[in-house]
Amino acid sequence: MSPIDRRLLFHVNWPLLGLTMLLFLCGVMNLYSASGFRLGEGMSVDSFYQKQLVWGLMGLCGMTCMTFFDYEHLRTAAWPLFWITVALLAAVPFAGKTIYGARRWLDLGFMSFQPSEMAKICILIIGARILSMEKERLGFLKLFCILAVGLVPAGMVILQPDLGSGLSILMLLGGLILYRGLTPRVFKTALVAIPSLLPLAWFGLHDYQKRRILSFLDPATDPLGAGYHIIQSEIAIGSGQFWGKGFLAGTQSQLRFLPEKHTDFAVAVFGEEWGFLGMMLLLTTFCVFLYQLMVIARDPRDLFGSYLAAGIFFYFFWQILINMGMVLGLMPVVGIPLPFISYGGSATLVNFCLIGLALNVSMRRFLFKQG
């Protein structure tokens, strides 16, 4: 092993790696419970947790690969990756696989792949490249240019339709832009323009998306339809009280009252079984996890690495915030999973790869300091 490799291993961010594995194992345990349902005196278990373990092993391989190559190579690969992603997204309407009434996946034979997850990595890398080249805060022209790049994949994802992933892409890019900084004039204009334009987005939503927003404002208006998810999620979490009902003892999940309990509402299963105390421990773990990503974004000497780490922070931050807000009834249901807790093959693979990239940036900051 070369001296450089030994230095890299010495500077691994072990807290981030440990927290990642803890969250993933917690998610697998939770999925085992979420996969179960009672049959008379016994219980049957679906295979979601087993599939998640397989995806986790693939994710660990991806994380290892993303950790030990020089992330500066991503600078060169940014634009080719962007066009490959656009091509894959363009193929979805014609060759995509329909699941739950939406055409979002490409069938590769041995697995189904969701190009929208790749689009998040693409926007992260190309956004970091563009912003790292800017010497000053963003004015109107530079802001328009970077938004134009991000709106292409985001718009294609939203049209699938996949509003949750499309919003994730836009919010990731928005976080990077705020991290880079805007001129005072642009910032003040955005503060006025964005709230003013948001109501217009209502007319571009599908009917089911409008019903979700209306049911968020008052779930009782459609308790067996659009409001059912939120109502059952709140009942599940509330019934856990302080200590929870115990592992595999949740009634809302085991009796199948709680919908999408292995994906978007997986944390509701956790809340029912482990109660307020368990939810606070999970939230604290996520906060420390995000703090470690923030430290990595703050430390690198090169701007490209700093923006990569910042983008990874915003990627996880928005998903955690929106999913937990959605499950608690504080936000509309938009179909954004909770990282490492919710079931999802493509998402799990991307999550691990991004952690590997963050570890990469963290280790190599010392090489830059030595140079």
C-alpha cells in the first residue's frame, strides 16, 4: 500500500461511515417488521427486507468504489454524465416499466433501474463543477444558466410523473446555489418572485397531486381516499406513545391499515413500535449524520470538493425533512423516501454511492493541504 493510500485510510470519517451503517441496519430491521402482516394466530413476512439487504450489499460495493478514486475526475465526466442521464430519462416514456400507474423505471432484465435517481447525482456533479468555476456571487445571468441546466432533467422527471424526485433535484440545486451565494439584488428578487409564482404551479399539477395537497390541509375531507395515508400515519405514530408498542407489535402496520408502510411511510412503522423515544433517537442520529456531512463541506481546500459535499448534505437534508414532515402530517404527500430507512433499490444504491463520495472528499482534503 502506497503512502498516499495509507494517509487516505487514516483520514476516513469513521463517524459518518458508522452512522450510515447504523441507519441502514435500522432500516432493514424496520423493513422486516413492515413486511409482516398477521394471519390469524401467525404472521407472514414479505421479502422486502431481503431485497433491501441485497441492494445494501451492492450499495457497499458502490460506496467502496466511490471512496477510493480521485473525485477530481468527476469534473471531466460532468457533461458526458449529464447527456447520458438526459438520454435515459428520454427513454423512459417509450421503454419504461410501469409500476403503481407511473412509468419511471427502465427494465434491465436482472433489475429495474430508476433514471431519476441517477439524475440527482448528475445535477450534484454538474452543479458543483459550474459553481466551483464562479469567482463571485451569482448574478441574474449566471443564475439563469445554472437553473436552465437543472430544469432539463427535473422537468423530464416531473413529467413521468414523479413530483417528489423532480422537487428533490430542484431543491438540491437550490441548496447549492444558496451555498454559493447570490448578489443582494438577485436574492431580494427571488424572495419576492418565488412565493408569487408558486400559486401558478397549482395549474400544472395532476388531479391526484391536487387532492394530496387538499387532503394535507384537511385530511378529513377525503378520509378513505387522498387523506387516508396521512390519517393512518398519524394514528400509527400517535399510538406508539412514549415507549412504543414493541418490535413486531404494531397494530396499524401488522393489520395492514398503514399504506406504503415499506416505502414512503416506513418511519410511521418505526414510530408505532418504538414510540416518541425511538423517534427522537432516530432524529438525533440523522442530525449527527447531517452534521458530519456539513463538516466535510466546510473543510476541503478545493471548491469543487466543497460543493460536492454541500450538495450531498442538501440531498439528504431535504429528503429527511420532507419525508418526516409528510409522515407527521406537516407536509403534503409527495413520494419522497427516507434515506436508508425506506425500501428502494435505486435509492439505496445512490445513497451509499453519495456517502462514498463524501468520504472521498473528506479523506483527500489532507492531500490538498499538503500540496
